[in-house]
Amino acid sequence: METIHIRKAILADLPVLLEFERGIIAAERPYDDTLKDGTFHYYDIAAMIAASHVEVLVAECNGQVIGSGYARIQDAKPYLLFPQYAYLGFMYVDPAHRGKGVNQLIVEGLKAWASSQGMVEVRLDVYDENQAAVKAYEKAGFRKLLVEMRLPL
């Protein structure tokens, strides 16, 4: 059986993490026709690795990075019960390793970090039409709260 290890990302992981970012963008294109063509970046991964308010984790299997995710401390709206929360993003698992619980291990690691930072809530965004991802996050304990709606003009 393969052992999957979760650890903090380091700058040496950057090449594979940039590949993961491209994979995320490619996976999300079918759900969002407002994404521009060509190459662009969602994240400044190097800055996130260095930031004290962000925890970037990777999953490793046999010395190979196979998944990623981050938790970022964000200020909450002033009308909420808590001043800050942890926002999760950059969730990606190499297709060859999907279905092995890698995403849940990363989420558990990020939740533990967020809790250690005094956070009482974790949030994330997922495309409603991406039912596989929605189900995976529901399995991890998340529940739907809001649905963003758009109207092109």
C-alpha cells in the first residue's frame, strides 16, 4: 500500500505546483466561460509559501508531490460572529492519485493549521456544476451556503 505524507510546501516544489495550477485552470474552464484565453495565474505560489498568514500543503507519495492546497487567513465581514476565517484554495490532486483520499488528507491538514491559528470556520469556493468536487467537499464536512449568480450584459 502506498503511504501518502502531507507536508508544508517549499520553494523547491514550485515547478510541480505551477503544473497543478495549470491543471486547476484547465479543469475549471468548462465551468466558467469568463476565463480569458491563454496562460494566466490564479496564484502567486512563491509568495504564498513565504507568507505567515497562508499555509500551503502538499501531499507526497514515494517522494513525488501528488496534491496541493492552501489555507489563507482572511478578515470576515464585520457582521459575522468571528473576525477572521480560513479560506481554502489551490486544491489539486494528480489524476493518477484521485480516489485515494488525498484531498481529504490535505483538507484535514489545512483545518488543523487553521485551528492552530485560532480560526473557527473554514470556507472555500467550488463551481456548482463540478459535482465531483462538491461531493468530495461535502464528504469532508462542508455544506453549501451561498450560490453566486451571474447575468452577462
